[in-house]
Amino acid sequence: MKRAWLYCTLMLCLGTQSQCDPSTAAMDPLDLNAIVPAKGPSDGNITLDLEGQGFVAGATVTVDGKPATSVIVAAPNRITATLPPHLMALGQVPVVVKNPDGQQVSRGDLFAYYASRIRFDGIPYLAGTYPFAVAIGDFNNDQKPDLAVTNYMSNSVSILLGSGLGIFGAATSFPVGTQPQGIVVGDFNQDQKLDLAVANYGSNNVSVLLGNGMGGFGTATDYLVGTNPMEAAVGDIDNDQKLDIIVANANSANVTVLRANATSGFVVTNYPAGSGPVGVRLGDFNGDQKPDLIVTNSSGDISLLLGNGGGFRAPTSYAIGGNPQSTAVGDLNGDQKLDVVVANGNSNSLSVMLGDGMGGFLAPTTIPSVSLPTKLALADFNGDQKLDLAVSTSGGVRVLPGNGLGSFDQASSVSASSVAGGLAVGEFDGNQRPDLVVAAGSGVTVLTNSSQ
């Protein structure tokens, strides 16, 4: 590339300016090595700068098979191209530059489309009575995601087997304890078959149901925990390669850890939290490679319990206000540190707490205008490589696009206006876009991602 410009400069000095025209100055082999910006909205009218070498006047640019509407070869190392709308594209796409002599270069790793509009298509499915929470797993080992739903009033868990095409079969139910709420999935006995753990609010215990690998489950084994367990989480808290279970106990001001033992059972230990703990999430908030706990306290704060590799330290509380209902954990601003979003049920708002990576948080910022938020889920729904937020509200599910700076843009509705409950993210129809499932009404609604 440098040789071409030195050659042009020399020709200018000799009075042969025509040699600097891109049609004749390109002496280097054709190559494409950068595109700015590296991503753009699918509704088009994006202007790209393509950087490389060997570009010649009259070159064409196609993006995912669609020709650019305007191509300007500004120099042998730079092309400006304007893209038309391409609403069906999402994610990285091939970019091809072709010179008039037939030489071409293609790169599929330099540019990505993201959806201009987030949208979902919903299909409802029946479960038991008053479905409360939902979890996702492959329960029959067919490499297709299935659903597990807790039914608060029928004291059962419903299993809906997935087709891999966004369609699920009729529910099959299995008995658990009284008034089941939270549910998690894991291979608790290490037999390569997924099992379930259910927090039973009314019977103050956790039911563990071992899977048979064919979509069914054995009789529940119950473990006594604190008073009125609600949300559950799963992870290996003591690095013994066995999954442990954690539940938040709403009316005993603590969380219970069920630590897996050598006989596929669990040892129960309680740890203090705040007042009215209703939710719990795992994450490494201080960067020591040991799982920590974030506990949602309905009294108006969240508690952080730092892990020590075998248990948890005394809680540190962070005031939120507004009757917190649940949290979601993720890196919202791209600094490689975990942040927390809190659903504030009574104040119709969300709180964002950016992590400092050392076990602390910056002062919370408030996002208003979300009606009675309860459950949260984070995922990149529009493909722009920024985490978006799905929220269960009194008016259905809302999605707030992330801005990559630690906050979110205005919410849009993605489901019907019925009251929404438990929420989970999966990939149900094979298009590699994150989908949603929400407990609502008399069952669950599967929301497949059709953003464009």
C-alpha cells in the first residue's frame, strides 16, 4: 500500500497526475481488513468505510448478497459504501469487494447487522394451576430445549418437551411440595441426566426430582430449608465439581445452601441475609473466582454475600427502595465487571447498580415507567452485542434495549397484556437468536425472537 502512494507522489512530481486515480494506482493485491462501523441496523441507510488495499475505481460491494446502493473508491486503500435495508439479517454477514477485472475478496468477520426493532411471536401452552416459574433444559436428551414449570396451586411441576422448532408438546406433571415457586435445573447425581430442584413456599422445603433422561422424573426427595422459600439458584459454590442449590427464604431472613455430598444428597446450611429475602442470584462480584450471592430483600435493599470457596461471609446491604422483587446479573457497560438490575415492584421502576469489580457497587440509577416489574432476564435480543433487559410486568413482557453504557432505552411491549410472572431465556427454534418463555395466565407463553 505504501508503494502505491509513493508511486503516486513520484508521478505527481513528474506531472503525470493520472497515475493517482484509483483505477490505475492500485498496485497491491486486493485485500479487505477493516470496516467502520463494525455493526449497523438492519433497516439500512448505513454508510461504511472499508479499509484494505488494491481497490480500483468501478469496484462493487455486496453485503450478505445485497449490493450497496452507493460505492465510492476514495483511494486504493479506502471505499465508502452505503447499504440498503436488509431486515432479515442479524449477526455477522459476508462482505465482498469485487474489482472490475474480476478479482474479489470476501470477509465474513468484519461487519454485523443488528435488529432495528425487537419483536417476538408468542404461542401459549397450558400447564398446571397458577404457573409461577419456568426453567429450561434438555430432559429427554434429544438436543432440543424443554420447559419445566412450577404450578403454585396444583403442587406440581409440568414438563413440556420441545421440538427444536419453537413448538412444545402437551404438559406432563410431577408432584412436588406445597405451593412451589422457584425452580432450577442441573445434573445433581452426575448421571448425565438433568434433574430438578423446586423451592416449595408452603411446605418450607426443596424438592429434588432426579431425571430419567427420557423426559420423566422420579419421586421427589425433600430437604427442609427456611421459612417460605421462593427463588432458587444453582452452582458449584465449593469447587468440588458438584452442583449446589441455594434458595431465598422470604420469612426467615436468610438463604439456605444445599451443598452436594458424596452420596448424591445435600447438606443444609443457612446464611443470614436481609429482611424478606425473595430472590437470589450467583456471580463473581469481586473477581476472586469464587461464587458470591446477590439476595433481593423485599424490605428495600439487596444483600451481597461474598463467597469464600466453601460458604459465604456476612452480608453487605445496598439500599434500593420500592419493594425489590428480583434481580438480573450481567456486564451492562462492557468493563468486564458484573452489574445488577433490580425490579422494584411497588415503585414501577428498575434500579441499575454498576459493579466495581471489588465486591462493591456504584450508587443505583433509576429507570422509571415499568409497571409493577417482577422478574428479569438479560440477553442480546437484537444482535448489537449489548445486553438488553426483558421484564415481566402487570401488563405483560417488556423489553428495554441496552445502550452498552450501563443503562437501557425505552421499553417496548413484546407480549399480550396479561400479568406476566417467571421469565427465562432460551433458544427454541434453531435461528440462533435468544427467545423467551414466561409463566402467565393458565400456562406459559413461548416468545420466539423475530426481531428485524
